[in-house]
Amino acid sequence: MTINTKVSGTVLTISPEGRLDSTTSDEFLAFTREHFTTEYDVLAVDCAAVDYISSKGLRVLLTIFKGLGERKMMIINANECVREVLNTTGFAGAFDMR
């Protein structure tokens, strides 16, 4: 898995590429925890290049979301694969999706 970042003010955008599944989810969680420091108010997860998301990948997104406290999280550029998983599981409404 490749993970790219972009900073715009107090917004950190993290862009994973490839699969977000049991093989890569722990790496993604660790990367996010390392890079999303207190200097940022918003975490944007750009899912444009996510080919597949498993239940473990979804669980990691929820874990990150729950650990934000007062800070915000957005799912941006969710492709059909990601949208389908979020809609099917009923979690689409939990995230700010753009």
C-alpha cells in the first residue's frame, strides 16, 4: 500500500492507494496515528485510489473516527467500491462524505 499526504492549513489529507484490508489496515492506522498530530483540526481520507475495502478496513476508519475527539474527519473522493461498502454497512451517514 502506498500512502500519500497533503497539508492545507490545519487539514491533513491522507490518500491510501490500493487495498484497505486485513493486510494493509494496521499499516494505514499506524501511519494515520503518526501523521495526524495535534497541529491538524481535520483529517481528510481521500479514497479515490482505494481499490477494495474490507470489514477490517472499515473498522480502522471507524477506529480513527472515534479517536478524533473534537477534531473532524472527512471521506473525500470515495469511489463506487468505497461508497458501496459504506452504504451496505450503514456507515455512510457516520462520515462526512464529500
